[in-house]
Amino acid sequence: MGHVVAITGGGTGGHVFPGLAVIEALRDYGITDVCWIGSARGVEREIAESWNIPFYAVPAGKLRRYFSLHTFLDAFRVPAGFLMALYRLRKISPALVFSKGGYVTVPVVAAARVLGIPCYTHDSDLDPGLATKLNSRMVDRVLVAYEKSKDYFAPGLKAKVLVTGNPVRKAISAGDASRGRQFLGLGADERPVLLFLGGSLGATEINDLVSGALSRLRERCCVVHQTGRQGGRLDKPESHSEDASEQSAPSYYAAPFFSSEYPDILAAADLVVCRAGAGTVWELAVTGTPALLIPLGLQGSRGDQIRNAELYADSGAARILPSGKTTVETLVAEIWRVLDDPEQLQRMSAAARTFAGPDSADLIAYMISCQIYGTLAADGER
């Protein structure tokens, strides 16, 4: 086998961007030959190709905990995905497969197991998703974000469960507030920056709240709004998404998706209002950005965002607003309550940075390099 590392994962940006962080960190250990295996229908193809990462598609059936006609149809895609993954992995001959989550990973991990290829899987949420639970029995190591995550695995599996935190791209921690304010065209405007994030696919609830509260918020803040993809394209990392911007009013900047400017905008933000996806929460922690979290409720998820939000809020880094019950009036009042208390903002920022801990991407890359080379780094240290 060569020293190729095959990354698999997809479905949402939350399953892709942490994988990119690991790829960045692998370069520090001399591992530059990587590829991505994912679904042709997911966001992963576009993101991987925009980063010049070779991409290979496999059929993937969505794993559902309920019955639907799609479940029946997807049942045929699972064995097709397994056979295609076998074919891809034989041709690529990777030294290791790293799974970052999503239903597309299951046939890839199963194929790696059959071929005897070492495989690690990582789950960003407090409690593992169904794909991780299935993969955990086939991989060499299960990497999780939190110490409490270990409790969700069977006793016989706990020996291979390791806590690594969540990998975050280097660009996130390198964000510059002054560049962010310049990008937003704030000039000498010293009002606080209020950033609304809906994830790569957007969040209708958050968008509706922004629409209702915007006139009041603009009186005291510069409002920045990531609305989600609405038929737009993902820009390459080196290019700004200015073509997607929707500067619709003074003190309001909106775009479907932020690309290379996102770390600078995040650094400039005084307060973020967002969902509680694991990747987003960890980016807030790394940058020390206070947040109001509106986690996706049980009507649209398995409740993982609720548990992510509760754990993060318990640290003092954020406050929670319940999905489906938060009104425009409640949101505005909570925003003023936080922004009008500078000491609280400082406490929330300090709690966030403590929550993040060591560099997760570097730790994961180090473990992969040790697996591949069969020894520690040349000098015996990271």
C-alpha cells in the first residue's frame, strides 16, 4: 500500500469541513496524497473539487430510523455502494480510510474492512449518529468529541473509543476582525457585528426571525446574515462569494454562503445567532465567540443539536433559545440582554475558548500518521 489517505463523509457541510481540517493537518506530517469518497448527490463533491481534492462517487442509500418509500428504494443503493466502494478502494489502495460521518460512509467502511484497510471514524456530536454506530463495529478506532460521548458505546467497543475533540480548519482560528469589518464595508462604524448563521443549507426558522427583527436590529448593530444556499454555487476557497452577496439595506449584509471571508467575518462578530451543529459549535469555541443557539428540534432531527447546545451552554459559552418557540420579540430581547452586558460577553468568550481544548485536527493527523508509518513521528514527538 502507498501512503494515500481516503476520506469519506458527506451529506452536509458539517460532515465535510472537519475532514478538510484533518487533510490540512496531515500535510504537516508529510501526508499529501489524499482523496475523497462520497455521494454524487451530496455537497461533498462540490466542496472537495473546489479544494482540488480528487473525488470518487459511490451510490449511497440514506439510513433512516423510520419506514418510507425512499427507504425501500435506498435499500438497493446500499449493496451497490458497497460494490463500488470495493472497486474504488482496490484501485486507490489507500493506507487508511478516515470516515467523517454521514450515511455514505457505511459502504466505504464495510469495503475497507473486507479489504483489510485500517479505518478510523470520527463523530462530531455528543451522541453518535446511526452511521457511526454501524461503523464503530468495523473500524480500528472510534474518535469522539467529548468524554461523555464514550457512554453511548457498548462496553465491548469502549477500548477503541478515543476523545479527540472536533477538528477545525486552520483558517478559522486565523480570522482577523479588521479584515472582516473591511470586507463588510463598515469603515468607521463601531457598532457591534451581529452574525446570523443557518448552516450550508440554510435555516428557514432563523431566516424568518431575521426578517421580522431586522428593522430593530439595524438601529444598533451591523447585521450579517448567511441565508443558506438557494440554488447558488460554492465558491473556491481562494475566491470571495461577492457574486452571491445580497446587500439589501444599510447595516445589513446577506449572502447564501460565505467562503474564504467567513473566518474574518466570524472574528469580527460580537455575537452569533445560529443552530447548534457540532462543527459550528466548535468553530465558536475555537474563536471564543459568544452565541445564542437555536438548536434544530426533534421535528427535524434526532435531537443531536439539542444535546450539543445543552452541553455547550452548560460551559457558559452560549445561551439557548428553543426552536419553534422563539419569537421575534424574544430574540431581540435576548440579543440586547447579551450585548448590553460587556462583562457577560467576556465571560462567554473565555468559557468558549476553554471548551475547545487542544488542536483536534493535529491530534487526529498525528494518530493517522502513526498508524500509517507504524511508529511515532521521526523525533518521537508531535
